[in-house]
Amino acid sequence: MMLSHMNRQMEPSGPLSATWFKLPNGNLMHRCGIELVKDGRQWRMTDQSGLEFAWFAIREQGLSRHEAQGLANLLVEQGALWADHGLH
């Protein structure tokens, strides 16, 4: 899987730190390597993470585009909740 580019400078942030990490640049990283960036008021996957996730979900896991998009949205929503609502 291409999502193995975990940043060595990650700092765990609380009891759910096994799932999400806050990076020094303010971005979030999921334990599988997906990186989220805050784009204005909303979180989204970085362009690179979005491409890698789409490849993995569609090509390697056999999900449809609709299923892959739904899973991506769920991951972003979870990360946003973790970051914005004190779940860390």
C-alpha cells in the first residue's frame, strides 16, 4: 500500500492517538497514512493522500467510485470531529 509515508515527527494527542496524529504543520494524519489539511473552514485529504486513497480503494480493494468516495468522506469526517471537537 502506498499510504506508508508516516511522518516521524508526529506527536500523539490524547487517548485516541492510535487513530489520528497532529503533525507539526497542523495537518492531521490517520494511522494508515492519510493526511488531512484544513482548507479554510473544512478539512480535506491532501491531494497526494486523495490520489493514494483512490488508488487503494478502487484498484486494490475493488470498491466502486461511489463507495470509495463515501469511505473517504467518512475518514475526513472522523478526522474533522477529532480535530475540531476536542476528541483528542
